Amino acid sequence: MEADLPTVNVRLWHADAVVLFDWLMSTDLDSIPITHPAQKQALADLLSRLEHASDVDIASSTSEEIAAAQNEVARDMGW
């Protein structure tokens, strides 16, 4: 993304970021139903941002950390 483009800061719970990163890394973006090519690009951009997040090294999460994050996120889903 170019530096002169407008950006939005989104704060994620660490466990959500780990779960999203793990899912995006294991998902074939070509198989996700989309209505516009920009949707797939936005998911790829999200993956890249999570992979290169400077404050937390999400990309090096272990399988145990991923499982713990999945349990945390799913704990109080209510559905």
C-alpha cells in the first residue's frame, strides 16, 4: 500500500488476529465466494498486514498458541 493512500487503524483482540491470520494462511482465497475482485484483494491485504504487524509477531504463533486463541475467541460466541 502506498504511503499517500488514506488508511484506517483497526484494533483487534490478539486472539482474533491470531485466528484470522491462521485462517487466511490456510484458505485458498480463490475458493472464497466474492462479488467483486476487490474483496479478495482486501483479504490478501489484511493477511499481509497481520503477517507484518510490528507490535506482535502473529506470524510465528505456534500450533498451541493458535489453538488457545481459537478457544478464547469461541468461548463466548453465544451461537
